[in-house]
Amino acid sequence: MQVTETLNDGLKRGYTITVTADELDAKVDEKLREAQPEIEMKGFRKGKVPMALLKKQFGQRLLGEAMQDAVDGAMNQHFEESGDRPALQPEVKMTNEDWKEGDDVVVALNYEALPKIEAPDFSGIKLEKLVVKADDAAVQEALENLAKNAQNFEDKDGAAENGDQVTMDFVGKIDGEAFEGGAAEDFPLVLGSNQFIPGFEEQLVGVRAGEEKSVTVNFPEDYGAEHLAGKEAVFDCTIKAVKSPGEASIDDELAKQFGAESLEALKGQIAERLEAEYGQASRAVLKRGLLDALDEKVEFDLPPSLVEAESKQIAHQLWHDAQEDVDQNDHSHGEIETTEESDKLAKRRVKLGLLLAEIGSQAEVSVSDQEMTQAVIEQARQYPGQEREFFEFIQKNQQMQQQLRAPIFEDKVVDHIIDQVSVTEKEVSKEDLQKAIEALENDE
């Protein structure tokens, strides 16, 4: 087997791999010897069929497999000896297309190698961490918002309006027959909340306590329960109370509505939540500062194929951002042309991605099974009622697993680097922090 270099230009590599006919023949014999103990053939005991007969019977069939094994073995040996890591799947093409049994196999191997990357000296990097405290004004503002959303309702002497709460008993019927799941007692419904199917709540506007009302609606054609979809139903409603919304007082009772023992305990929980939110925003600013510093500090050749693929993806996203009425998965518009902006962003992302991957590898950063499970749980919450199906989907989909693993790995590498750089804290207002976050979003 012979490997000859044909191209060495920047990160582009080209090689010719020659597998001789004798080497192929030896591979076929090796495979036959492995299989011989289990082969049975008429006139011979199991495992005693002569090699010459096996080769005549199965040799042609094993030739393609032997050829693939030989080429794969040569490629693996080459990458091990050269230390090259291909940026994308290598291109492998047989050059002697008129090949016939007994000829040598000649294969062209072409790829772009990942660059050799040296981690920079982190000690020279200086970053500023923005710190925001949850002051009394911020806590009070959050409390007032909670009070507005608490929706305490008080008895109303009058007709129900949108925003009022109607407490009622109801029984739903189709063709005069009550159907399963169509009845309830003392059910509180806020008119205008769209909690019920279209047309239901509007017919209750104007009802009063003690009144009886028949509401006629049509279930949507795509309704989740097939036995109800598209059918007309009549709900006989008995109105037991009509209440209007009133703003809740900021006191211990409000705190209990949100699971706290007292107002002071609720204030403490709000302060913790606010500071956690500020902390996440602050870290985003700190991370951007680190990535900017690394981008300036490090230079190396980038695989053109990776940059091109990333630029196409960015151009596609930028186009869709400007066309809000077009679905992200709609590709009927054809391929989006890359731009100077998408190329610039692509080079930065590829460079930083490769750099962080190398730093993480050298530091032996890894993502644990527990961290992956937590990430899957967080994603599964977006699909209520389908969590199990989502878990099974992730288990079978390596690409999705990688999409979940990548940001966790990146954040762990960033934390590893931040531990080694100089970080000073600067206390700022939440408005200043918000401006810093908006600046990040505008730069993306």
C-alpha cells in the first residue's frame, strides 16, 4: 500500500492511495479465514471447506468489502501518522474507473485539515464584570407588577363584562345528549381570556348572578378530541357569581398567593430572582468581552469549507430576519447569496469555535451525562404532554444531541478561561446593564 502526496496548499491536502492487487487478495483471504469455521457446504463438515473452494464461491462477493477495508485502513493510518484532522468529511474517489479484478486500486483522497492551534496566554487578558444589586426600588416595582397580575376578584352587582370573572355550573350537549368532559361545577372563567373555544365567552358578556344562559358553539374542525371536532354543542350554564377584577394589596396575603410565607419572604425571593437575572445578563456581557479579546489575540488559517458553510447559514438567517412573514423552514426562495457581512461573521465564529474546541480539548473539558440529561429536560418543557416522545427523539438523533451538548461545552470552556484571566467588578445600574445587553444584540 502506497500513499503519495499530491497537494499541500495552506490547509488543503491531497493524496493518492494505491492498494495493490496482491494486498486486496490477501484481504479477501483474511476474511475467508475468519468466516471458514462457521461455513457449511454440501460434502464437507462445518469449518472444513477448502479455502480454494471458498474463494471460488465467495471471493468475488468479498472483494468490494476488502477494497473498502483496505482504503479505510490506509486513510486511518495516514491521519494517525500525519496528525491531520479533516475539517469536513474527506472526499474519496476511485481514479481508475475501468478497474477490473487483478488490477491495483488507486484512490484520490482530498480534504481540508483543521489548523494547528496554540492556546494564547490568558494572563494578559483583562475583563470587566458588571454587577447590579437588586435595590428596594427594583423589588417594589416587581411587587407592583405581581399585584397587577394577581387578579383578585370582588363580587359585582351588575352585568358581566370582558375582564370579569364568571363562576358557573355548565353541562355541554350534542344533539341533546351530554358528552364526556363537557360539564363542571363552580367553574371560574375570566371573560376574554380565550380559555374556552371561540364564541363561548363572548355569549356570556351581559349575564348576571342567578341567571341561566344557553351558549351555542361549534367545535373547531381541528379540535383535539376527534369525537367533538367540527360539531355543534349547546352548553346550559347557571351563573352563580359575577366578579370584577380588583388590584391586590401588597401584603402578606399577596405573598401567600405566590407561595411565600410573608411579604418579607416574597421580597427576599424577588431579590434573589432579580439578581440571578442580572447575573445571567452580566455573564453574557463578560463572555462577549472574552470572545472579543480572544478574537483579537489569536490568528490562524481557517478551513475555507467551514467558513463557506457557516457564511451560507448566517446569510440564510439574516435574510429570514428581514422577511418576518416567511417561515424559517421555507427554502422555496432558493439559496441565499453570502455577503461581506455574513463572511465576516462566519470567519469570527469558525475561528472562535475551533479555538474554544482546542482549549477545551487541552483542558479535558467534557459534558457529563447529568448535564446532558438536564439540558434535555429543559428542552422537553417546551413540549408539554410530549416529554417522553421528545426524550426518545433525542436518544435516536446524534445531531440533536450535539446541538444540546455544544453550548454546554462552550460555556464550560469559557468558565475555564475566565478563571485564568484578570476580572474586575464594576457596580452599575440595571439601566446600564440593559444598554450593554442591547449593544450586544445590535452587534450580532
